Amino acid sequence: INHIFLTNPFYACVLMQQEYVEDLSCDTFWVDGKKFGYNPNFVDTLSFDEIVGVCVHEVNHIVLMHVSRLHNRNAKVWNMATDMVINAQLLRSGFKLPKGVLLDSRFNNTNAEDAYRVLLQEQQEEEKNNGKADDNCEPSNSCGEMRENKDIPPEQLEQECVIMGKMAEIAAKLCGSMPAGLERLFADAR
């Protein structure tokens, strides 16, 4: 976190507010808006820059309220859509991500809802044509997952994520380093 704090205070501000959970049952990382889970075995396979990229990726799920915005959507498709939007933005901003992360150039300049609609339609067409969904459409080394926070009602979690995002935005502006492209994504999320 120290490196992220020095180079990206926006992301560091949110990371400092998370409860970290070592979790061998997950493949990579996960967030639920309050907790940040990680598999230490996966972390050991990453370079320092990739760890920074994955941490920043997970922060985006939090501040863009992806967990609380899930609502009645297909959770797997929503996670894929949000990952593609986040990953495109992070790569444009110069972050390094692990090999095999979800990317699709169709979603380089879109929001999660638009990406979700396209992916859901494609999944439904696949199911219609083949009689079932393709369960192998997500690579095993995706940056992580969003988990439902069962301890906090979605409305309260959304408010807390908005506050975390605003606090981080203030910290970044005070340091003169708001991440490129993130203000637009905030506007879309809000």
C-alpha cells in the first residue's frame, strides 16, 4: 500500500479502508465493498507491478459500486463486464495486469451496464443456439471477483462506497493526482 500511496493516493485511500482476508479458497482476489480477500499463493505468482494493478482493479470495483449495483443481474456476466471496463481503463492509465485478464476492445470506452447488456445478449444467444450457457467463458486467472456483502444492505453499502470514493477523490486532488479517466467512470456509476 505504501507504494500505491506514494504513486496513486486515490487508490491507497480506499485500500487503507479495507479489511484484508487471506483466503485460500479463492483463486485470485475478491472484494465485497468492505473486505479485500486474496490468495497468497496467487499473489506469489505476480510481479510487484501486477500486484499493484490487481489491487487497483479491485479498488475500482469498490468505488464504482459494482457490488451494490449487481441487483438482479447475472453475477458472472456482471463481473465479466465490469472487469473488461476496468481493465481497459487501467491499461490505458499505464498499470500492469496479469496475463489472461478479461479484455475486449468493444468495451474500451463504455460503461459496465452497456458491456453487461452486450455480454448477456451474447450469452442468451449462445444458450438458445446450444441449449446451455458456456461456463468456460471466463479465464481462470481473472483479476478477481466481487462477492455479495451479506452483512450490509445494498443501499447502505452503496452509500459507504460513494463516501469512500469521494474521500479518495479529495485525497487525490489534494495531492494533484486524480487517475485519468476515473472521473468519467464515477459519473457513470453515480
